[in-house]
Amino acid sequence: MKTNTCAGIFLMLSIPLILLTCNTFADENTIEELHKESAILVSQERYEQALGVLDQILEIDSDNVKALNHKGALLVKMENFQQSLEYFDKAIIIEPNHIKILKNKAIALSHLEQHAEAIAIYEKILELEPKNQLIEQQRNDLLLPVGLVKTETQSKYLIHVTAVVSSSDGVLVSVYQNIAADFLPSKLFDEYLDEYLVSEGIVMIDNKKYEKMTLSDKWVEETGFFTCEYCVFNDKVIFYGDLLRIGMLTEIQVIHYMTGYFPAIVVNDSESVVETWNVFRQID
């Protein structure tokens, strides 16, 4: 009797398992056929119908990454960029390192002119695939339209710039201090800081820990240094400006890393300027 009882229990337990397995295979087959159908509809540019088919897949499996990505990509093709982010985000929660989904989201963000967010995603892809030259180029293409981030809108970076102007015989003429600053929202900025600035240790500012980094440079105002017509007055070169900027000229573009803004800077012919950049980067 015990054997029969055990056999009966085994049989009762196995039936739902078999049914569940069969249903799973049936769902997988259905989803595969629906994916094929949606691909045909997209190739025929019947986008609304393709969206409907993808919705059928998501009704069966709301976490189907392929359907989430394809629906997001289709919405991008239909120029519904904001809505596409909803599906890319759902897919990325499930597969955070999926290259195609990350790239598709970056494309959507670029169309929405959310360039800083797009750059961040391209740089995440580059962490996963450091040698992906196409992704690197797509990231670089956004460095000019992205716009620099004003330091007062965040707390990770503080930038102080001083310009000390001296006469040709070394007499102090004036000292200028920036009133605002901005920086490139990219890991390229951190790479520049690490390579070209000198670390001077850790400081506390407003109960937050920062690494202090410094860069100094000297230049002399002289004829031919600038080509603009308004820099010449009474046959003398005079620099008059309201910003100092650090950038780098690459083979194809200029990358601006950071800017210091001033009420005005005046430098007369033969006077020298010592720029000192103090950058404070918050330590997590």
C-alpha cells in the first residue's frame, strides 16, 4: 500500500510539471512565430501592425528582451523617441550589459538631444568593448553638441581659475578670478585630469571629500599671437576676453574639457599671464 500511495503521489505531482513544460514549449514556439511575423511586417513598413504583434509577445512574456528591444527600435524608426526609452529601460533592467539595447537607447537619447546621457551610455559600452571604434566615434560625434555642464548645477567637480598678469619686467599688473566654470560631461574629462593635472592630495569642502588637482600655464601676449582684428588697438595687441578654456585638437575636432568665465580679462602687448587651474573632484 505504501508503494501504491507513493506512486500515486508521484503521479499527481508529475502531471502539473508535464503540463507546465508543454505550455512553456508552446509559448516559446508561439513567440518565435510572432517574432518572424513582426520582422516581415517591419520589412514591409507596416509598423503599426508590427507593434501589435510585438505587444502579443509581451502579453505572453512581459520580460521578453528581444521583443522589448525590437519595440523600442521600431518606435525610434517611427520617431517616437521618448516612448522608445520605456522599452529600452525595461530591457536593460533584465540585461544591463546588452550592447545592442544600450546602443539603441543612446541613439534615441541623441535624437532627443539628451547628449550627456547618450555619451554616458556609449562610454558604458566602451567599458564592455574597449576596442569598439564605431561606438567610440559615435561618442566623439556628441562631444561638440553636448554642451559643457555648469559646475553650480552639480557637486562632483569644482573648478577655480586664476589669471595673474605681469608686465615684461615682472611687475604685477592684475589678478583675475573666475566667477563660473563648466566641464565636459564625459569620462574623457576624468582621463584628461588624471593625465595632465598634478594631484595635491585630499581636502574637505562642505563636509565632502575632494581630490585637489592643479595645472599651471604661462603665455605672453605678443603680435601674431591672435589673428582677430579686434585684438589690435593703436598697433598694439591687446587680449580682451571673458573666458579661459582648456581643450585639445584631435585629428578631426576640438574637444573642450573645461572653461573658466570672468567678468573681463585685459592683457596688453608683451604682458605675461600665468593661468592656474584648481580642479576639485569629489571622491565617492
